[in-house]
Amino acid sequence: MGVYDEALSSFFRNVDQRGADSTGGKITALKARAVLVDMEEGVLGEILQGPLRSLFSSTQLISDVSGSGNNWAVGHHTYGLAYREQIVDQVRKAAEHCDCLQCFFLIHSMGGGTGSGLGTFVLKLLEDEFPEVYRIVTSVYPTAEDDVITSPYNSVLAMKELTEHADCVLPVDNQSLVDIVGKIQHMSNTGKPGCTIKKDCTIISGQGGVVKVEKPFDAMNNIVANLLLNITSSARFEGSLNMDLNEIAMNLVPFPRLHYLVSSLTPLYTLADVNVPPRRLDQMFSDAFSKEHQLIRADPKHNLYLACALMLRGDVQLSDLRRNIERLKPTLPFVPWNQEGWKTSLCSVPPVCHSHSLLALANNTCVKSTFFDLRERFVKLYRRKAHLHHYLAVDGMELAGFSEALSSISALIEEYTHLESPLMPNAPRLTIAT
Amino acid sequence: MSIDMSVVSLQLGQCGNQIGHELFSVISDDSNGPNRKKYKQCSDDRFFYETSAGVLVDMEPKVISQAIAKASKSGRWRYGDKAHFSQKQGSGNNWANGFCVHGPRHEEAVEDLVRKEIERCDRLAGIFTMMSVAGGTGSGVGTYITQRLRDLYPNSFILNQVTWPYGAGEVIVQNYNSVLTLSHLYQLSDAILVHENDTVHKICSRLMNIKHISISDVNKVIAHQLASVLQPAYTADSPCHYSTNPIGELMSSLVSHPEYKLLSLCNIPQMSSTSLAYSVFNWPGLLKHLRQMLIASARMEEGIDWTVSAPSAVTSGGESATNSRHKNFNISLANLLILRGKDVSTAVTDGFKDPTLYVPWLKTENSFSTWTCPVAFNGYEKSATLVSNSQSLLKPLDNIVRKAWNMFASRAYVHQYTKFGISEEDFLDSFTALEQIISSYTHL
């Protein structure tokens, strides 16, 4: 069987029949270093019966029966209270099996009740119990067309928690994922010679993975999975310029609350035709800065970059990286005190099926429009006190919670906007008495 | 036969460990060239016991593993089995994390390793550290360890080789990390030998014609330059046998005043091995280029500004000297020329003895020295290195401070440092220290 190496051990334990950690280098049984929480049983049930079931022992899954009814308050307060101990227990167990715990990845959606409410409760819990471990959160934001009416409430209530307790947030919206899927499928179906996409070599196919893409959200979810793979690649594999997870927050978060990062992934697919020259590297860099490759709808080029990270994998050399930074710099507006605000990493191992890839993470003021829209939708409901009673009926949920959440998101928007105001002249340097 | 002195080297962080590995490789390759028995003997005594006298330190394990593995694979040399220290989690590009947390936490383990190497030496020539200033471990942990070593070995020379990052970022907080590192090191180190990635990159692209430059290419150039300084040579103090005290002699040649410790390196020729086969060099040509590179602050042998000239020798007092100086003229405090290769005894170095190259308040005979070695270095029939204590690093240093200051003015990222124990006060102290250094060099 396969070798259990450093790269695998970052995400999986290797256990023997008794469930203890195996010694020796061969894979015996892999167990994901994960805790899965849902307050209804459907999704978790499927996982436990699906092809990946051996990766999880049942104790790692925490569930209830009736769900949160798309109610943040139920998720956060009711289930939070009820399951706090069990969740802490499971997380602690998983943490104890790690030689060195670098970071928690929290993955959830903002618009519903459990992911949003209980998810942010767990976030706070992680901060309390493991204050020194980074918390990177991948949040799926609802779009305006979202069919959950109260998603603006849930999202804004969750936002406050994310702003206060996460080290880094990677917002993702479903519409962007749908667009990317569409673009890939369009390429596949065009059938133009030289445009055939290599089977299973797309960002949506779960390439190299166990599960074939079948269900509607699988394609979209694979994109997010690829995001997380690329972020952790340098921590898992070797390279000439490594980037650990703790370097992400350090370089991309200049002010503690402004930690929402726009991510874009390229390439989206590999072409099958051998006569087509491999996508020029420079094109890959340009793509990373095109809106079509972003996982959230936003317009970074017409706003202000606070910082930007380029994480490269595969056959890319230093000179390619330097050349492209020089080329792109003049086209991207950076905040005056960080004109050369680039963080770069080179990981030698490319993703399965590609010769190289690039993940760009940008801290850009463009996220404020996403938050602005979200706030507008919130206010539309809040003004009429629509559906509020469902929330206030929950023990622990007060009206103040709503106004605080609203202030929080308003303040956040204001902080981003403030950074765009015309700059002060460069601060005079210290003078030394000669 | 005098007892040879050994150099204990300390490689810190990713950059330091990558460069350190390349350095030992170059030294080993060079020493194993033809016709150089005594040279090899001296070099081996200086750098290797049975294994290299190198200590590897990093806060994450991958780079060190690679360096050790590559060395063993070479079959020519390897690192000591236990001469390394690493942790599982890096310093996150955070100087404060390196200096305030990782450094103190692991100081005993690292000091132990260094002490073991020092004890293996008959005599210690000095401690040579390699690190970058941009990241978290090399810069933060490196500075902390330097501080500890200074306390533990007050009579030993400490030479810090530092790599300055590309101006257009590798690490966003690189300027903060650089300011904090350099301000601290200045108090602790005997001399700071600087390499700039931008310069070395240009050497790779323009002189060596490397199409796809990798970090390994950059590191090889740096290693070549360092080895050209550290390999055996005849010096003024030791004209008949190879000097046993290279680091000490380097210090006394170049760093006579504690306020001036920044050293830069030029090495020519530097070209691809294919071009090398067809090129012929003579000493007058090489020295002429080096001299102009010095006074025009050219960091590599291309695009040298030949219009810059030294002021005319006849001056009547300080003011006219200043006026007759070309505005881009680079004033030196001291220079050390290291010439290696064929017919080195015929090389005429008078051009560097010109008093107008130097500050008036130092005696010229103390400002300039030459080391020579007839052995061809690292495949180059003739090779000339100039180690300089001059104004040539002033502009890049000023750029670093300027960018760091602008960022500090907005207080961006400062919370990441205060979290680990570096306060705004500490930042201000560091800025002050650097402005002082800049001022000192400006007013030469």
C-alpha cells in the first residue's frame, strides 16, 4: 500500500486496528483530522455511507435530528449550549493526536442556521480553548437570489463573529462558483479542435479523488476543495520558497479586523490536445487577476489592494515570478504604504493533472461592496422587523444582538472605505542630530 | 606549521540554510580541484572536521532535511548527524515571533550545538552566520542567537552574512523585519556582509545568461562570492603560508570604526561556464573594472557608469574636496581586494591605493589591503573579489527604511508584532538606530 508521509500526515492520521496511531511508514488506515457537525442527519448520514466513510469514525461526527430551521439563533445559542462540551471534546482529541497543531480550517455557509450559527459558536470556542492556533474560515456567502429569506440576518449575525474571532476569512459565493462551473462546461461542450479539456483535469472534477462528480453541488464544492489544497500545498510539500499557514495572516492582515481575502485560482482546466502549447505561464498570472477566476464576485482592480499573496505550485521558476510581478504591478492599485505588498511562495509539487498552478489571495477593499449589499438586504428585513420573532424567541438571543451585528458590519465597511481616502503625504523621516 | 583556526558556521532559516548548503558545496568542489594540496588541507581544516563545522537551525523541518540529504548525496561532504535543530512550525515571517518566542524557547538547544562545534576546533577563527533579513526565523531567531553568542563568546569574531530581499516584495513585512534585524545586529555583530537579491538576480540574468533563474541559481552565485572570501589566501600578516585567521584579518582590514560595519561584495568575472571557456582575462582589465565598480557603486559588471571619477588629487582643504567630487562618487572607508588565480603576483593594485577614494580622516595604509592566492578558484582562471566598507549600500538601505517608515506611519501590521512582544517603542528605537547609520555613512 502507499506511504504515509509528511504531506498526508498534515490532514490524516494513520491508525492501526485498535485505532491508535500506527508506527512505521506504510498506510494502514487513514483517518481525517476533522470534526463534522450538522444538526440534521441527512448529509452526515450520506458521508458515513459513502465511499469516504472509512476516513471518519462515528465519534468525529456530531449531529442532531431536526436542524436549525435556517435560524442563526437556534444554531448559535440553542445548539451551541447543548453541544459545547461534546464539540470541545472531539476537537481536543483530534488536537492531541497532532505533533504540532498549526491551524484550524473552519468550513461553513453563512446563510443558514447551523453552519452560520453553530459554526460561529464553534469559532469562538476554538479561540477560547486554543487561543494560539490560527483560525482560517472558508465561508460561503449567500447571493441576493438565495432562497432562504432570512439569509441576510444569518449572514450579518455571523459576520460579527467572523470579524471578531477569525484570523482570516476566505469568502466564497455560490454565483461565482456557478459561473466557473459554467465556463468549464462550456469549454468541454464546445468541441472545437484544440479546445478539448483533458478529462478529469479540471478544477471541478475532483481530479485524483475518489468520488466521481455526480451531485449538483459537487462541481462547485470541488473548487473550494482546490482552494484549500492550494493554500496548504506549501505547508505539506517542499519548495524553494515555503509559505506556512501562519504566514498567511502575518502578511495579508495589516489590521486585525480587515482579514477578508479574495481568492482566485488558475488554471481552471488543462487542455487535452497535445498540439496546443501549454498555457503560457504569463497567461496564468494574468488569469489570476481576472474576475472570472475569483471565488467571490468583487472588483479588486477598481478598488485598493492592501496586500496580495501569490502561491505557486509546480514547474515555475523564480524568474517567471519576478517578471510577472513587474508586469502586473503597474496595473494594480496598491495602498500607498504598501506599494510593493507582495508575498510569494514556490512549492515544487503541482496539483494532480497540472504542471503548475497559481492561487492569488488578495486583501482588497473591494470586499466592502459585498458587505454593503449584505447589509442592505439585512436592513430591508430589519426595518420591517420581518421574521424577528423567530430569533427573539430563542433563549439567549436579544434584540441588541441584531443592532450590534449591524454596527459591526457598518464599522467594517467604514474601515475599508477609510483606507481609500486620499493619502497623507509621506510621513517625514526621523532626523538625527549630527 | 601553525595551528589552523576553524570557522563555525551557523545557517538560520530557509535562506540561511539554502545558502549555507551551497557554500559548503562550492568550498568542497573548489578544494577538490587540481593541484592544490595545501590549499585543500587548509580549507578542510577551516571548514570541516570529519563533517562540516556547520550548524543548521530552522523552525520548520523541510529545508534542513533537504540540505542534509543533498549534502550526503554529493558523496564529498556531509553535515554532522546531530548538527541541526528544527521545530515543526515556522516563525510566520514574524520577527517578533522569532526574536521573542522561538529564540528564547530554543536558545539552550542551539547554543549546545554551536558549543559542540566550537569544542571540536583546535582554535576558533570566528563564527559565521547566514540568514535573510526579510523573514521570521533567519531574521528574528538569527538576531536572538547572535545576541546569545555574543554574550557567550565575547572574544570571538562574529561575521553575519545577511541577504536583503528583492525590493518588490517577497514578504510583505520584509522591511519591518529588515529594520528590526539590522538595528539589533549592528550592536552585536563585528561586521555585516550584505547580499541583495536584486543584484544577484541581475548577475544571473545579464552576466550568466540564465534564462529561467531559480532560487538555487541565485544561491550559487552568493555561495561563489562568499567562498572567494573564505577560501585560503596569503595576506599581509601571513605572506608565506595561508592565513590562519581569515575572519580576524577581514575585520581588522575593513572595520576599524564600530560605527561603520556594513560590507558589500563584488566579484568578477562572473559568467556562464560555456562563455568562460572562450574568455581570457588579464589582471589590469579586471582591476580597472573593479575600481570603477567601486567608485560608481555598480554592483555588477554591466552598465557601469564610467563618467564617475574620483576627485582630482590636488585639493586645498575639505570644502574643495567635496566640491570636486562627482555627485555619485562612492566614498570608501576601507577596501579589501582578494585575487585568485594565474599570475596573481603580477597584478598591480595601485589604483586602489589612491587616497581620494577614501575618507580623509583614515590613513590610507590602513584603508586598503590585498590578499592573494595562486590557486584558480572555482573554475575561474582568474578571479577578483572586492570587499568594501563604503557608501554603496546607502541607497538600498535608505529605501528599506523609507518603505518601512511609510508603513509604520499607518501602523499597518504592527499588531502582529505587539502580539509577540515588540512594541511601538521598540520599532522607534530601531528606526532611530538605522537613521543614525544612514547619517553616518552619508556624511563620510
